[in-house]
Amino acid sequence: MKGIWNNPKLKEFNPIPKEIFSIGEGQTPISSIIFDNQRIWIKDENANPTGSFKDRCIAFQLSYYYSKGR
């Protein structure tokens, strides 16, 4: 899987749960604009299933707590 599940920093602090729940989060498009003569990169989190950046953390939290028996 991609996105939050292959982040090396995440693995350092919280092992990846055996059961992974996903709602189709991540893989949101990146686009750029020129603002004040500077290129700015924008990650479009509105493209997540619920239209929120919170989809990423919810997927991990559901997986983590399920793996703990909750």
C-alpha cells in the first residue's frame, strides 16, 4: 500500500497494524501555482473520500485500535 502505510517515520513510532483498514485515503493530487514569483506546491486533500485531510489519520487509528482488540 502507499501513502501513510509506507512512511518510515510512522514505522519508528507505531508498528504498522496487521489488519489495515482503508477508506481510499491518500494518493491525492499535487498541483502547483506561481504566487509572488514563487512556485507553491499544493496537495489537494479535498480529493480524499470524505473531502478531509483527517481521512489519513482515521484510517490509521481504526487499524491500530482494531489490532488492539478495541
